Amino acid sequence: MPWLSVTIFLPLIGVPILLFWRGIPDPVARGVALLASTTTFVVSLGLLGAFDASTPGYQLVERATWVRSIGLQYLVGVDGVSLFLVMLTTLIIPIGILASGSVTRNVRLFMACSLLLETAVLGAFLSLDLLLFFVFFEALLFPMYLLIGMWGSGRRVYAAVKFFLFTMFGSAFLLVAILFLFSRASGQFGRGTFELTKLQHLSLPPATERWLFLAFFIAFAVKVPLVPLHTWLPDAHTEAPTKGSIILAALLLKTGTYGLIRFNLVLFPEASHYFANAVSILALVGIIYGAIVAMMQSDLKRLIAYSSVSHLGFVVLGIFAFTQQGMSGGVLQMVNHGISTGALFLLVGLLYDRTHTRQLDELGGLADITPLLAGSFMVAALSSIGLPGLNNFVGEFLVILGTFTANRAFGVLAATGVVLGAIYLLWAYQRTWHGPPNERYRGLADLSRVEITAVAPLLVVMLVLGVYPKLLLDRINPTTNKIVQQVQVVRHDQRLLARGGG
Amino acid sequence: MNPTIDYHAILPELILSGTLVVVLVVDVFLRPPRKWLAMPLSFAGVLAAFVATLTLIGADRTTFGGSYHVDPFAVLFKVFFLSVAMIVLFLSLRYFREGRYYQGEYYFLLLSSVLGCVMMPSSRDLLMLFISLELVSAPAFLIAAFRKNDPRSNEAGLKFFLIGVLSSAVMLYGMSLIYGVTGSTNLYEIGKALAGHLGGQETLALAAILFVVTGFAFKVSAFPFQFWAPDTYEGAPVPVTAFLASASKAAGFTGLLQLMFVAFIHQAAFWGPVFAAFSIFTMSIGNLVALQQRQAVRLLAYSSIAQAGYMLLPFALAGHGVDKEAFAAAVTYILIYAIMNLGAFAVVVAVSRKSSALLIADFAGLMRNAPLLALAMTIFMVSLAGVPPTAGFWGKFFVFRAGIDAGGIGIALAVVMVVNSVISLFYYLAIPRQMILVEGPEEPMRSPALVTFVAALAAAAVIAVFVYPDLIAHFPPLSTLVGS
């Protein structure tokens, strides 16, 4: 069975129904989207089963020529890095659809956008052809733009445009760099190709390699986002509807970190070493700056948005430590951040649906009124802080360990980020839920059954991954091990331009 | 000497000529309420010419002593121009029927202009090129001023006329100098002559090339000869603007492609940088000014200037060893641009029935009032910006690829174009933003069936070409014009 293609394109089945059935009732539209996305999740479980944990390379590869004259092929494959990002995507989308009960305008378009986004994100995670990746990577922008711009709050239009322009700016240079690689490939291999595993063996002069690294890096750094390219993120997150924030945090940001591993490290190992310290410092600045700014926020959603800047800094730091623990920790953290921050945004959204405010000074004393919501928020916050027994702990620990063996100072600084994280999240928790009971909110409903269905899977995953991370690490480690080895070959002899095996 | 004429090769042109005479004559005998019948009549003629052109696929025929050449390049563009003509006819019907215009004369003039377009890609002779170009322009001056009661339309026609005549004069002067230097008006002969030793007349030849290029630069609205375009586009009837921005502009490019890549190719080292400058300034000025527009047609006018800059870029790559690729990139871009631009104008025609001022703000709430049109317009705008999943992405892609393969200056140009593409997003998104994100008055909009059909067809084409770019990209490399 072509697991990957089915997983990528299954969500699209719902789109024509949603687009062309003009008078579709809202509940049916929700049902169609939910059905399409849960089926995708079930299929992706089959994909998980078909994945061979002991093989480090790409698996379940499917290849077809798309446009011969351009050299574009449809080439998809999965490895330890992308496997759980795919699982995360297929899990998060149906949860987001369940949680978008407050969307009442243009439901059918909203659902169509969600499904288009799912396909684009899955395609980006699974493409092994650079041009194919780029097409998916770009295709997710417009649905996301609509999601923020149409169903967002407050300054939604401003936020949507800012999001679109920032990311387009980054990816424009990516296209030039990809075409440059293609052109070099036609020179060296006799025919141009966008295939990742072939372009890996291209030999480039160091200066060229560094330029290309930067072009790729900017595109992905905008998405991650790394300071100072992060300014679109708080706006986009804050104004986006709940589902938009969940998708942004859990999935879109991951396309950035994923791109760094999949393309920057593998295609430009020499340049990756050359820039490693600079990137790590940017990541550290992000960790600490994000945490401090999060502390200052009065809007709960904005606070969580800045916490993303901080958490994604850990991921990048882990990746650029070039140690196996760091890399595995980074990949694990991508998944963990998706689960924890996704859950936090979901819960903030549910809270906002009830209180119609996200201002911390207007909240408070809600723990008695909505105990289930408060309890879920606590678990998600603790997970995000990195409490042992919950998912984030393992990932953060591995990142710090991996960084520490590579560079002590970086490791120590990263650890302070964990402490800061505990401060702002616990403080936010306290200000939102504790304190004297607030008369204004008396009589608010606790989580409904549908909402529990949306929240519970995330909480269960947090616990399971916290107790038994081996489930993921067994499948991630062979791949990260191989990538680190490939990069290390270059480290031992910087001038040696031959690359490790493909 | 008595050259035999290959009537099959010029059959499309003959049919068109016949049709336009018939349209003019029949119009005299029609009572005013039935004047609109000129449109179906014109359409039948164009369709017949289209079928006649299809019989010429794969042909390689010359006639009129080598000055008229029907080869794959010419057939590709003839098919394209005739398709555009059919679409413009669709857009025109209701617009001219409802607005008390002289319909018979309009269709006659439009068809004359189309005839010029169809002749252009076959013209391999300076005189033929000049005649074709005049045939495209002269009727267009008149139909641009067809909204007689609106001073802006008069301004449109007059500006277009003055600039057009001036550029023709400059071009004709250049052509006469070329003839003086090379002793021939045939493009292939000129190419051979310019490749050889010119005996001290090199400078004169270069000056002549510059004159000819200048003439065409007006036509395709390249900076610094672009200033007529926004006023003309805004003042002219919207279907005419659609024609000017797609067919007429493409005709200019067709002529330019033949001149540059056939006749003047050996001087590429000289004119390449000129085109590089043209390209950079045209796209940058077009984009920067477009940012400040509040009127939809003016916005599309400046966008079309910026797009001309993208189409000029491949010219700058001539002589860098990627001639064939650059040529194919330019042709592909022109074709894709015409599809998305025509689609956008179709939506503008529909909206113009509701608001004749056509401010961007008038698009507010279109998503609710006319979801199909709004969706189509969004697709066109995303495509003009070059973002997947739309055809515009491949258009840009081929130009980028040619630039990067050329290396050096090509990469620099590609980077400039990339930056411009991002800037263009600001204003291309302005219309979807109004349509989708801004609430407008709720009043269901009825648009003419033909116009909706054109918009839907173009939107489907934009998506289809994205999914399978070879629908268009397959054909330009087949042309034997370059490298033969």
C-alpha cells in the first residue's frame, strides 16, 4: 500500500465536497472535515506500523515522474525525523477541528482550509525532492493566511498579511537557492535534479556552500522563528482563531526546524559547522529573550506565543550541537512542543470562548468554576515546563545534555531557559486560575463532552511520552545517528568536501 | 518574378480579413436593438480562423518571398492570440450592448487589431513586422477612446495614440538604418549580415538596434516608456484594457523576440545589459507604484508593467549560453501571464457593472455576494504574485531557472526579481483582502454568464497548468526560431 501518498492526499477528498456543496449545513461540514482528518490519522497509524525502526534511511519511498521537462518528480519517503511529525500532524488537525466549535461564519471554507493545510504540511514533511518540498511549503501559506485573516480576532488582517509577507520573504530566496543547486547538478551529473539524496553528493566550493546555507537558513529561520525574525509570530498567534494557533504552533513552526535538519545539515555540512556557533547563539538568545518577554505579557495567548519562541530555541540548539543526544532531543522536542503548546493554545481558546478575555488581570479565581479546564491547563503547563514524568522533560534533558558535551557555556545558558520557563508558566497559571473566586465568571460551563474528546488525547500523549519516550526514541535514534555521522565526517576534516553516504 | 502565394499558410489571416469586412457591412443592415449580433458573427470568424490555424500545426511554410513564415513558434502564438480574441469577445458582449456604443465598428476594429496580432509571429521581415505592429496599434487607439462621453477615455485614446505614433516613428527610423547597414529587410538575412564584418558601421548598427528596441519598449510599456499605460488602461473600456494588457502586449513581445533572438542575436553582448536595465527598472517601478493604487484597473495596469519587467528578464540572458532556455522562459511567461491577467479582467468587467469607479474598496464583501468570482479573483491574484499552487509559480520558475543557469548577471537578476515578487504580494493581496476579509454591503451580484464562464475557465486553467505545467511549457521549446 502506498502509505505516504494515501496519508498526504486523503484529507483532500473532503475539499471538493466542502467547496462545491454550496448549501452544506454547518454540522455536516464539520463532520466531513472530521471524518477526512480522522481517517487520515487512522491511515497514519498504519504508516507507523509499516515503519521499520531499525533502518536509518528513507523508507516507504514512492517515486513518480511529475513533469519530465523540468526534472520535477513526485518523490516521498519517511525516516525517523519525519515519522512523528507526520503522526503529530494527523493527530493535531482533527483535534483542532473538534475544538473549533466557536467558528460560526463560513464554516465550510474554514474546514476546506484546514484540510488543504493538512495536505500541504504532510507533503512538506514527506517530500524528498526539493522542488516538491518547496511547492508544499508555499502552498500552506495561503490557507493559513485565510485562517488567520478570516476567523481571527482583533487585528487579524494585519497579522495575516504580516505572516504572509514574512514567510514569503524567506522562501523567495529558498527558491533561488534550490534552482542554483539544480543548475549545479546539471553541470556535475550531466542532468539537473531536485532529488535530495543526489544533491547531497554535489561538491560545492565552501563560499558557495555558505551562501546557499544562508538562503535556506533564512527561509527556515523565519518559520521557526529565530530571533530577530520572530516578530510575525506573536501577532499571528494572538489574532489567529484557536485552531489557527494550534496549527501554527504545532505544525507550521516545525516545517522550519524540520527544514534545518533535512536540508541545511544534510546538503551543507561544512557550512553548518561554519555557522554552528552563530546559529546556536541565536537560538540561545531566542530561548532567554522569548522567556523574558513571555513573563512580561498581560495577554495569556501572547504569553504562550512567546513561550514558543523560547521552546523552539531549544530545538535549534539541539540540532546545531551535532551530537546524537542533541539531535534526538531536538526531534523529540519538535513533537513535544507540538503536543504541549498545541494543548495550551487549545485550552486558552476554550477559556476565551467562555470569558471573552485573555487579559491576565481580568482572569483569576476560575479553578473552582471550571475545574476540568483548570486541571487540564495545569497538566499542559507542567508538561511545557518540563516536569519529569511528562513529555517535555526527556526532550529538554537530551538537548541540554547534547549541548553540554559540545559546548559547556551553551548548555548552562540553555538550562537557565528551563528555569525561566517554569517561572512564567506557573505565574500565568496562578494568575489565571487561582485567587479569590471571580463573581463575573460564576456559572460558566466546564468542558463539554466534545471538548473533552479534543483535550484528552493530548493529555494522554503527554503522559505516555513522558513515561515511555523509548517509543519515539527507538525510531528517531537510528536516523539522527546517521545524520550526525554524516555531519561529523566533515567536521574531522573541514577541507574534505566528500560527503558521507546517501 | 512572380512568387506563388501559399494560401493555406495565410488561411487564418484571410478568414479574419473576410470576417471583419462582413461585420462592418452587416452592421449597416441591422436595426439598433440587433446590433449586438456583430459579436456572434465576429466570434464565428475567429473560431474559423482558429480551426484553420490548428490545421497548420507542425507546418513549416514560407510565403511572400520568405518574409512570412508559418512555423511552430508562429502557430503557437496564433492559437494564443485567437484564443485571447475569443475571450475578449465574450467579455465585450454585455459591456458594449448595455453601454450605447457603436457595436459594429467596435468589433470591426477589434478584429483588425487581432489580425495584426496574428500576423506578428509570422513576420520575419522588418516591413512585415512594422505593418503588423501598426495593424495591432491603430485600431486599438480608437477602441481605447470608445467611451466617448468620459474625458478619461478620450485621454486614454489620445495618449495612447501620441505615444504609439512617436514610438512607430523612432522604430521606423531604426529599421531604415538597419536596412542601410545590412542591405536587407529579412530578419534571417539581417542576422547573417550582422554576424559578419560591418566595415566601420558597427556603431551605426548598434544605434539602429537601440532605436528599434525603443519602439518596442513603448509597446510593451517598459520603463522609462511606461507612463501612458496606466492612464490608457484606466480610461479605456475594460474589455479593451483586457485586450491591450494581454494580446497587444504579447504581440509586442512576439515581435521583440523575433528581432532580438533572430536578427540581432550577435549583438547580444551590447543589448543584453540594456535589457537587464529595462527589466530591473520596469519591474521595480511597476511594483513600487502599484503599492499606492486605490483603483483596481490602475493597480492591474501597474502590475502589468511590473510583469513586463519579468518578461524582459530573459532577454537580458541572451548570449550567456542559455538562449534557447531564456527564449522558452519568456514565451512561457507571456502565455501564462495572459491567462491569469485575462481572468482578472473578466472579474473586473463583472464588478464594473456594479461600480464604474472600480475602486479596490468596491470589491469588499465579494466573497459573500459572488463567491465564484471572488474565488477566481483570489486565484488570479495569487497566481500573478507567483505563489503555488497556481500557474504563475511556473512562469516565474522558468525565468528564475534560466537566470540561474546563465550565472553571474543572471543570478543577480533572479534575486532582484525575487525581491520584487515579494513586494508585489503587498498589492496583489489587497484585492483578496477586500473581497474576503472586509465586510461589504450584502447585495447578491449578477454577472453575465459569458463573463463568469471566462473567469471560471481561466481559474481552472491556472490550476491545471500548475498541476501539469507541460500543458503550456511543452510548446515553447519546440520552436525552431532560436538555435536553428
